[in-house]
Amino acid sequence: MSDPAAPRSAPVLDDIARQIIAQLQEDGRRPYATIGKAVGLSEAAVRQRVQRLSDAGVIQIVAVSDPLQVGLFRQAMVAITVDGPLRPVSDALAAMDEITYVVECAGRYDVLCEAVCGDDHALLDLVSNRLRTLPGVARAEIMMYLELRKQTYQWGAR
């Protein structure tokens, strides 16, 4: 995927591209021939369009696993207040394997990130020894997940 920090121009998505995205969000393994029948294109045309959407960074086709099922038993949202520029802190967080999501934001906190760790000790090590020691991190509030009630990636291509 392209560099998320790079400025992007918004791709122009036609109705067919939106339909293809919706089909893939329902089932990321749906055969291109099946998608083609649904949207009125050949299998080859769908394959080319999916490749262009992927190359442009519009979509990613990935397997999303349940962290609990793969041995990652501790998840937390980390809200960070930064003293100074945000980018160095968010870049350092994005480079950490345990951090799965990083967003610079406005409001009470400067950066929000999600940590997924094997257990409480791994989360403690991440927070105490790596996250809170980053230059620029003034404060970090840890909100441990008790139960995940909803996680979806089916917002479509509105």
C-alpha cells in the first residue's frame, strides 16, 4: 500500500468500482467471475479494476484475524498527549509491531493508537519501556479492552 503520510488526490470511483468494493467487502475471497456477473463485467476486467484499486491504495485485501484466537489476549486503546510535533511520535508508534492503528487527531489527545499484545506483561513492557519513553510523549492514557462488541470493515465506497 502507498505511504499513508504522503498527500493523496482523491481517486474518482465510478459506480462499477463502488460495486466491486462492496462485493469484496462482503467476501474478500469472492471469485472475480462471480463479481463480474454481479457488476456486468468480464472476469478479466474485474481483475484489472481490483488491481488498479489496490495499486492506488483505495483497497487492501487482507485476512483479518481475531486476536484472541491467535494468542493475543490483551488489547488497549492508547490516548497520547504530545509535547511538540506529532509526526515523529506517530511515525515511531507506527513502526512498532504491537501497534495496529495510529491516528493523529484534534481534541483532548493528539494521537490515538491501538495496541495488541500477548498478555498484560507485554502491554506493560510496551507502555512503560517503549511508548512512554518516546521523545515528545508527554502523557499516555491506557484504556484496556474488556470485550470487543463490534468490529467491521464494511463501510463501502460511499
